[in-house]
Amino acid sequence: MGSSVACQLAQRADFSGRIVVVEADPSYQTCASARSAASIRQQFSTAINIEISLFGIAYLRDIGKWLTVDGEQPEIGLHEGGYLFLATADKEQILRDNHALQIAHGADTALYDRAGLAQKFPWLTTEDITSGCHGLSGEGWFDGYGLMQAFRKKARSTGVEYIAARADRIERHGGDWTVGLSNGERISAPVLVNTAGASGGAEICRQAGLDVPIRTKKRCVFTFDCRERLPSFPLLIDPNGTYVRPEGTGYICGSAPPADQDPDCEDFEVDYELFETHIWPTLAHRVPAFETIKTGPAWAGSYDMNLFDHNAFVGGVPGLDGFYLALGFSGHGLQQAPAIGRGMAELITTGHFETLDLAPLGIERLTLNRPLIERNVV
Ligand SMILES: Cc1cc2nc3c(=O)[nH]c(=O)nc-3n(C[C@H](O)[C@H](O)[C@H](O)COP(=O)(O)OP(=O)(O)OC[C@H]3O[C@@H](n4cnc5c(N)ncnc54)[C@H](O)[C@@H]3O)c2cc1C
């Protein structure tokens, strides 16, 4: 997110300032962007998230136009395999409502009844399902680490400076924000954009005098191979929230742990029990071919969960001039990076959003206690 904002700010002809990205871990080993499932969908329940992802897919399809450096076009392996959300009878109306909203905003998603699902996806168990919604285009997955590096490379090529240090202390001096770094240096700027993600974002807000309900939540990703060929396999979401999608010649999958067993993320140990007791049984029921699989490596990452409403805080903060947020993406931040970077660059330069009105993601909703509930959190 930091590199997307920096890159798109630097690309504006009407911006002439100096841009510095402060990054505590230039190896990017544990950041969410490096551990993401890197998928993009239009199947959200809020208009703003649908519009952000429509912008996102257009940007990813045309990545060379935006992020080519010295004639070298980034490779992000975009594959538009679609999402397939499944619903049981009690959740069917929600699926229908979401679909109507998606269509109204220009998303290319289609509803299927049980018979339609069985015909289109013959490898699927449908007897406990009443309907499903499939992304016909504009949804799929890509190389998330590749996208992050492409933003970074483009940013550097347009003059953005990267400092390898932790931002330890944030203070306001006169009209500027001063940041004390772990290497002993201090830098000052009239504009500070907090893109420190799940690991550091809430602490930086606290130092600026702002409490945000953003917490780190561990999410594990498991890989496996399946001998049987299942053509045109989408990113499948079971009604219980378990997801699975193709990755190379195999698959990746995951699921949120039960809410009462979801503490803040303190380490990156993989929760294999979750796979054994919950994920695999779900997959084997939903896709009988997955009864026989060969498991591969797994990893854990940290979701940047906004406990208030599972949506990001984006934009300025009333009463904190020059302090901006792009935080709390709650597991859908990678696909949102193109639109959020674009919007933040516009806001910083002109004082308002131009391409997409990102105001619904403003932090004002926290003070007003008006949550923008996202019902489709994966
Ligand atoms: C397992 C998993 C699966 C996911 N799947 C998807 C998906 O399918 N689709 C999707 O769109 N999103 C997905 N996400 C979410 C997405 O990856 C994140 O929302 C997104 O990457 C957040 O980007 P970010 O730049 O805000 O945070 P990060 O990538 O975490 O970057 C924050 C950076 O800030 C640095 N930092 C922190 N504190 C400081 C400090 N004090 N000083 C200096 N630097 C600091 C960190 O080192 C880090 O590099 C997934 C996330 C996980 C963990």
C-alpha cells in the first residue's frame, strides 16, 4: 500500500514534493502483501468495494501501462478464473442481494440454482446448496508479491526514496509531522501517510493521538495437489467460509478459525489442526475428488482486521492535519492497492478524490458509529 501510494503520487505531473517510504523490513518477509492469497473479486456486499475492485482489475489487466520500467513490463500472472460463492437456503437471499448490487455497479457475476451449478461444475457436491454466484470475468488471482515489487520498482524509478528503518516515534511540530527512526535519524514532512499495515499501523495512529480498532489476525494458507483434473476450477467459497483455488498445478486453501479462537497474531506458526479438523473435511465434502490429496507447504500471515466493520480506513483524519490513513483492509487489501494508491495520490495533491470517491472509507464513520459492514469477508 505504501509503495502504491508513493508510486502513484510520484506519477502525477502536478506533484513536485519529495517522497520517502520508511520500511522496517525491506526483505518484506512477514508483511501481509508477501503472504497474501492475492486474489481479486467483484463479489462484495458494499458498492465502494465493488467499484474499487473494478478499478483494480482494469489496472492489473493493463499493468504494463502503469508500471513498466525501462521497457520491462511487470509479470503478475493475472488469471481470471472467477470466484464461486455458494449459499445454503438460509443465506440465499444475501447472495441474491449482493448479486443485484454487483450487477448494478457493472460487475460481471452470474447466479446459478442447484441444477445450474451441477451442470457447470460437475465435480461439486450440490445437494446441500441452493444457489451460487460466479464471476464470469474480472475476478481471479495474481502474483501479489510481484505486484508489490512492481509498485516499489516503479516508485524508485520515479525518484521515490526508500529508507530501511522502523518509524519509532511520531510527533507533530508546527505544521509538520516528525518521524523518529530506528536508525537514529529524524525526518519531517507536512504529509504523513500511515500504511504500516496490521503490524505497525495501529501503533502509529496511537502516537498521533488516534485509537483505531485494527488488530492482527492469523490466517493460514495450505497447499495441496490432487491427482484428478478439475477443469476451470474457480476460487470456490464454501458456505462455511472455507476457500480453495488453483495455484500452479495444485491448489491453495484456507479458512478463518472460529471467532472465539481467533486471538491477535503473535507468531507465524501454522495451525495444522485447523486444516485437519475443519478445512480438509469441508473440501472433501464439497469436492469429492479432494478426499485424496497430497498436502504441501503451508504458511501463516497476518490479516489487518478492522474490528469495527471489516473495511479499511482511507483518507485524512479530522483534527490531524496532514495525517492520512490507508489501513485495516481486513483481508482484501492487495486487490485494493491500485485504487487506494490512486485515490490517496489525488487527495494529497488536490485535496479531493477524483477517479473514485473513497469517502465511504473515511475514518469519520468510526466517530459517528456508522459502520460500513462488509458481509463478504473471506
Ligand atoms: C493469508 C492472507 C491472505 C490474503 N488474501 C488476500 C486476497 O486474496 N486478496 C486481497 O486483496 N488481499 C488479501 N490479503 C490481504 C492483503 O494481503 C493485505 O490487506 C495487504 O497486503 C495489506 O497491504 P499493506 O501494505 O497495508 O500491509 P503490509 O503488506 O503488511 O505492509 C505493511 C508494511 O509496513 C511495515 N511497517 C510496519 N510498521 C512499521 C513501522 N513502524 N515503521 C516502518 N515500517 C513499518 C511492515 O514491515 C510492512 O512491510 C491476504 C492477507 C493474508 C495475510
